Amino acid sequence: MANPSLQALDGLIHTALAAAGLADGPESVHYFPKDELTGIPCRIYVNRAVQVVGEAGQLVAPRDEISFVLEGMPVRPAQHGRVVVGIEAFTLNKLVSDDGSLSRWVVRNG
């Protein structure tokens, strides 16, 4: 269940970071649900080359992740949805976390 206060806080933080050039906003980012041709403007963070530590303490290959700010987003991101950021495109591969305010996904290019 979404926490409206947390969503509002994450929305304000994203707005400030986007103004500083540290986040991507709805003017340049669109989410396309699987098999949909119409994009939905959204607010995201792109984290590149995230280093993950495995169960045995070993380093796992770096991966790219996208976090969606859920405040005001009319649909929930879902597996195989696509995100277009300017000229880059990503496909949602695996949900990492969703606290009702931010939804974080492992993505692949394309």
C-alpha cells in the first residue's frame, strides 16, 4: 500500500535533483507498458553499473537499474515494460524493490 507522505517526499526530492541535472523527468522520459505503443511520462533515476555482492560475498557482474518515482504515475511498472530516456531505451527485467513510493528494476538496454 502506498504511503502518500513518502510518495510526496520522494516526489519533492526528485524534483530538486532533476532541477540540478541529477535525475530524469517527464519531459524526457516515457514508460511503455508491455505491448503498448503509447508512452506515459514518468520520473526516474538511472543507476549505471550497480555492483552487487552475492550470497558468498563474491562480486556479481555490474548491472543497470532504474528507479521509478511512483507519485502521480497512473500505472505500476511491470516486467518487460520499456523506458525511453532521450535516445536511450531500457527493458525492465527484474523487480528489485517496491516500497509504494519508489519501484526499482534491473534493466537491460533495448
